[in-house]
Amino acid sequence: MPNIPPPFTAPYAPDDAAIAARLLPAAHLSPPQDTRVDRNATRLIEAIRKRDDRLGGVEDMLREFALSTKEGLALMVLAEALLRVPDAHTADQFIEDKLGEGDFIHHETKSTAFLVNASAWALGLSARVIQPGETPDGTIGRLVKRLGAPAVRTATRQAMRLMGNHFVLGETIEQALERARPRSGQKPRYSFDMLGEGARTAADAKRYYDAYASAIETIGRAAGAHPLPDRPGISVKLSALHPRFEAISHARVMAELVPQLLDLARRAKAHDLNFTVDAEEADRLELSLDVIAATLADASLKGWDGFGLAIQAYQKRASAVIDYVDALARAHDRKLMVRLVKGAYWDTEIKRAQERGLDGYPVFTRKPMTDLNYVACAQKLLALRPRIFPQFATHNALTVATALELAGNSGGFEFQRLHGMGEALYEQLANDHPGIAYRTYAPVGSHRDLLAYLVRRLLENGANSSFVAQAADYRVPVQALLKRPADLIARPDQAHHARIPLPGDLFAPERRNSRGVEFGERAALDRLLADIKLEAPDLKPLADATPDQANAAVSAARAGFAAWSRTPAAVRAAALEQAAHLLESRGAHFIALLQREGGKTLDDALSELREATDFCRYYAAQGRRLFGSEAAMPGPTGESNTLAMRGRGVFVAISPWNFPLAIFLGQVTAALMAGNSVVAKPAEQTPRIAREAVALLHEAGIPKSALHLVTGDGRLGAVLTAHPDIAGVVFTGSTEVARAINRTLAAKDGPIVPLIAETGGINAMIADATALPEQVADDVVTSAFRSAGQRCSALRLLFVQEDVADRTIEMIAGAARELKIGDPTDVATHVGPVIDDEAKQRLDAHIVRMKKEARLHFAGAAPKGCFVAPHIFELKDAGELTEEVFGPVLHVVRYPAEKLERVLQGIERTGYGLTLGVHSRIDDTVEAIVDRVQVGNIYVNRNMIGAVVGVQPFGGNGLSGTGPKAGGPHYLARFATEQTVTINTAAAGGNAALLAGEE
């Protein structure tokens, strides 16, 4: 039996300094080696700068349109979206929006590279029509202006297609093979990459699988008789082969994807091709390696040396992955190919780690650390020859020269470049080192699929710090490009980027970010699941309070108000911060309770725990600022004027069942931080979570006299809000109940007290033809169906431009079909139950009505129990949806591009204004919508749920609430009163301070 290594595991986000301390001592070459590296790298850089008479490539595009300029950014957005826009109206708007942002006119004819010059000419031509007054040549401007919008559209699309033709080897594998055919005497190596986004639907996955299988057969037939590694190859993307390629769907992925990957690998083996599995995001690394390991274990692949995978040097686990791959090669007695890349998702990885509240980053935050790690990984790979065949994918002349030096005179490796990039560098390399092989990584696919790929390449190489951008800039001295990564880092304490805080310090110094768990790290997920399994929440029924007990709670809270209101703000804040600490330390307990009583999936429960923690810390920090000291006011000499904020009295906090921990604690901690005593009434469906939260606050230092819990149904809420001694109500729930509370408060004699209400809404999203369909599908499915649609912010009504509606709706429906509905304690569940039978009956009745009155696009299958599956209905008019449907039901309306105004009017007519999503690449469209609609939270080109405390203050307008926004800087003030104190300091017979300053 082979000695099969256990599943891959390594610290997900280790400390940069510790890695630097390990890498730096081994990073320096001998003086003779350094001299040779400098000489080789200099020749390569000079070759890049000399070759300005060719077609042009990324280097030339970056030289002409740097991404630090408005033109560069506009070009990027145009390239990403224009060719997928089917209608003239939207295309014209989009072109005007982007070309109006920069000075494309004056880029024309600066470059001698044909690609750049032609693109600049077309863009400049269009810009003259968009901005005719800005061209110095008035005659040409007037002439071109007469051509009108169709000419602009044609010229700009042509510029985009020209770029596409340059960076894609062919729109089909047959075209690509024709272009890749070797000239006489040449023996080029190619690896073909079938372009496309990850699969969202089963149909997507099938289409990509068929494309890969067909391409392998076509490449194989044309491959000739050369042995490996002198044979062509293909790259496959695992996320393109499965619609739920994610850690929580591990069992499903292994069962469904491994057979498919194995079949493709067998096809590649039959033709003795190079078969490379592409690298993806960090949270998919362990899953990817599990799939690869299971595939490699199949005996049918024995005797084939073409299987390979890509490893990203910017990932801190890269070295550990190499060790694991080597262990697999040993265990199966195989030779494996390893493509070493820098990595292309850096910005995404940084943002994701911050959003998830991880302890650190899975990638390096400084580029020199990636370069340093790349060289270290290259050295390790070279030492593993011939069992491992290294493939160094780089356009960095210094990296190429260093790898050459480390490799010595022996072969057994190759370099790789992207088609459309690095031609000059690798032509020079081939001239200087004829025995060194390099392979061209060649994208194949339609221009529509090219877009995301092209933008990623531009982003990756267009940053001012990238070698490709600097090598193309004559102003950067060659010597500056020869600086070694080890010299740029110098010391371990310089390994981390000074301006990129650790995720936990994202909001420092004001507060800590709440701690999350990365589900893509097996060890972390297993620890969390084990801790949750040990918990046994007490779910015994709680007795409802009587009206007398509710009134007694108000009286007790009133008695406790004076002492609590006089407690220093710093002490109140410290209690809230201790509560946050206790929440995190007992996270598994609260997650288990949220899953069992609240029906939350693991992801939702963790997110809610984090939100509750953030509320505690945020209001503590805000409270220190607002209540920590009196504010001195300006005034005349001889008197002092101060303004202070104080608690109002007894606040009644009425919270909903859909966020039984986060909203409950958000309301209560805000009222307490402002110096009020509180009577909290949670939803009748989730009293145990509230009981545990109150006990935790008491343990954290909130006096029992200041915080009281009353459990029961809505009738108790009516008793509390009618009590004459309350000083305010904070409420989250339905608009109908908010109106009833408002009427109750208005009818009472005595002081007028505030109502802080956050209610629901018929939340809409608008998606035009410039939006990326895959992104729209992701965000719609998340916004409409996550938490079983039981969020105040959830998407209810999608407006999609009619020109792209069929494809968009089909993709959304296909993505919804892949969601797992069921037991919320199952880690693989995406959609859990609705809260109770009453909610299910209400939703089922709406679905029955919609099936009669609307067009059904998708109806999911729900298991027995309190479950409602996602449904998608198309309405003829938005007015058919007259009330909020609080569950996983999406309503879709098509709209003509020129009728956006009618869409906005329809949104306004609902009277609600909680959340709105906008998917568009047209800035003018986005700005017009933002300026027009009265909506509390607007989300652009992302999902529209999950507002983060202190980042996206949450609350609506109109029928959706009173404001101020929860989790925002103005929230606490509404819980307080203001007191001005004026003291005549001269009352005793003179102004001593003024007299003391007399000259």
C-alpha cells in the first residue's frame, strides 16, 4: 500500500514576520551569482524597452493608460463590460460615461505599438464625439460629431475587440490551434485555458465540462509526436466544473467533482498532454487539494507524467503545498508538474480576510514578500526534480534571471508567459539561452468571456508597484528593477504592509473587529463544530410574564435608573466591552442556541454572533465620545457654558425573532450606554436567546436593577409601551406594529417620548445590461434566499433590463436550484427553516396566489417540516406586489433600458425605503439613482444584506423606519437628552481670569 499523506492542512494566515525570519537568511546568493543575475536581468529589461515597433501588449497598454489615471480606470471598466451589452441605448450611455471621465483624445498616436495606437485612436475618436469642445482640432471635432452615436459605438467596440483578439489566442480551440501552429524550426509549448467564470448552475458546469473534454480531444489530435514535457496542455478550473465549489459543500463536491476531474484527466492521459488544475481563492485551497488527491489516487492515471497544478506564491501556505504535492508524487510513484504563479486575487483575499474577521491574511500584504516567497518556492521545486517538473510563470525579468541561476545548467523545468504579454522578455531569453524552454499560457474563448480575464490581468500588472508596469516605464532606472526582494524587506518586522491593518485591527484604535472563523480552513471549522457539538442549550419553555409582572419590571427599572445614569460613561463602556469579550469566548454556545432556537445556519449564526459583538464594542466606543465629558460651548467672558448628554429614563426595547441576538443586544446596549435603564421584550419565538444575552450582560457588569427581561407575546409589548413611566421605545419589527406603538405613545398623557423604529420594506434591486450576470446571480441569490429570506434587508423585487433578462433569470434560477434546504445544524445547509408554522402558512398562501397570477420561473423542493423553498416569480408590473413577503420568494420585473424612470417611480410608490441594490457599470446611472430615491441603505455592485456595524449604519426611510440608523454615529444621541449648564463665574465680584490677563 502506498503511504498516502493525510489531507492537507497548514496554518491559514500565519504571521508575516515569522515567515520573513525563515526566508531572509536563505535568500542571498553569492556575489558571483548576483553578478550573473544582474547581467541576465538587465539584458531582459533592455529587450523589453527596445521592442516598441511590434503589435503591442499589456506593457504598452500600461505605458499609455496607467491604471493610476482616469483613462486607465475607464479603459478597464470598458473592457470588462462593453462587449456583453446587447442594446445600443445602454452601450451609448456606458461609452459616454467612461470616455467622459478621461482625456483619451490626447493619447492618440503617442505610441508606435499598433494595438495601443489603434485602441487610442478609436477611443479618442469616440471621445471627440462625447466631448467635442475639448479637442484642439475643431474641424475634425465637428466632422466626427456629425457621425453620431452609432459611429462612436462602432469605434469603441472595435477597440475592445482589438484588445480581445490580442490577448485571446482564439475564440474556439480550433482557431487557437491554428494560431499556435509552429513555424518551421520552432517547437513552441502551449497550455490552453478555456475562459469563463466559475459555474453558478449545473448547466454552466456541464457546458464547461463539455468544453474541456472537447478541447482535450482536439488538442490531442493536433499534438504531434513529441514526448512530455514538449507537448501542449490544458488548464482546468475546478470552480467551473461545480456550481457549489465551497468548503461547506465538501461531501457533495467530492462525490460529484472527483469523477468528472478524473474523466478529464484520463482523456488528457490518453493523449499524453499536460493537464493543470488552476489555483483559486485561498478558502478553496484545501478543498482543491482534496479533489486533486482523490483524483491522483486512481490507478488508471499511473504511468502518466502530465498531471499538474498551479501554486500561488502570494499564499503563505505555498511552501507547505509544495511539500504536500511532493508527498503525493512519492506516494503514487508519479511525476507531477507544478506551475508556480505569483497569484491574481490579492485584492479579493485582503478584503475577504477583513470582512471575515480573521486573525491574519492568507496572502502576503507586501509584494516583495511574494517575490521573496516565489524564489524560495522555486528553489524548493528545483530541488525536487525530476519527481516534480517546475513551471515558472512570470513576466518579471529579475525572477527569470534568479530562477535561471538557481536551476544551474540542468534542465527539467520551463518558464511560462501569458499570451499577449512578455513577448520581448522571452524572445530575448530564447536568444540568450536556447536550451531553456518556455510555454505560452493561452486563453481560449469568446470575447464576452475574455472580459473578466483581461481586467484581472490589467489589475494584476497595472499597479504602480508591479514589475511589468515599471519595466514599461523608461523613467524607472534599470538598477531600481534589480533590487532584491530580501533587500526591500530587510528585516522580519518590515514584512507586513504598514498601511494594511490586520483584520482584527480594521477599526483600531476605536475598537476591535469581531472575530470570525474561516470555513475554508479545515482545522478551524472542525474546532468550531466540535465546540458546538459539546453545547446543549436549554430549550425548556419559558413562562410568559403577566401584565402585572411587566408593569413591575418598568417600576423596578425606574428605581434603578438614577444609579445607572450616574455611573461614569467609561464604566458603562467597560461593561459593554466585557460583554463583547464574553460573547466571543462563548461563541459556540450562542451559535448552538441560534441554530436550535432561531433556525440559523452555521454561517448565519456566526455572522449574527459577530454583529452582536460589534454592537457592544461600537456603542462602547461611541458612548465614551458622547457621554465621557461635557462639551464646552463658546460664550462671553465671565461665564462658562457646557453641554452634556444624559439618559432619558426607562427605555422599552422590543426586538424581532429574525436577529434574536444581534438586534436584541444592539437595542439594549445602545439604551444602556446612553445611561438609560431598560426593560427588554424579545420576540415570543426566541426568548431563550434573550435570556442568555441578559444573563451575559449582567455578568459583564450591567446591574440587574438597570436591565430587566420580560418574555411573552405582543400583548405584553402593548402593556409596556402604554406604561406612563417609560421614557422611550426602541422597536424593530413590522410597520403595522410600529404604527400601533406610535399611536399608543401619542395617546398618553405626560412627556412626549421618542420612538426609534426600524421596520421592513419591499426592497428592490435594479440590474442593467452592463452588470456581470454571474455577479448579479450571486448577489440576488444571497440577498433573496440567505436566511430563508427572513431579513429586513432581503431582496423582494428584482428589476432586470429586458435585453439581458432571459439569461439573467435563467442563471439566478439555476443557482437557486443548487442551494441545499434543510437542517440548520448541518454545515452544508444553505437555507434553513422559516421561524414557525404561522410564517410558513402565510408564505405558502402567497406562493399559491403567485402561481395563479404570475409566471413561475423556479420552485424549489422543501423537505417536510417548517421549510419554504426558494421561489422565483415574474410579475408584469411591480404594483402587483403590495406588501412585504417575509421569506425566500423573489419577484422579477423586466424593464426597457429607456424606462428607468418608471422603475424608480414604482419603487417610490411602495412608500418603503429600507434597502436598494444597484448593479451597473455606468457611474452616471448609479449617481442618478442614489440622488433620486429616498432609501436608507443603497448597495452598488454587491449583495444588499449583512450591514456591518459602524461601516454600513442600517435603517430606512418612509414606511421603513424613523431613524437614526442602528450601528451609526447618530444612534446613541436619540436615546439621550441634552443639558446645558451656564455659570456666571463673575458673580462673586469680578472676572478673575480676565483681570489676571490684563496688561
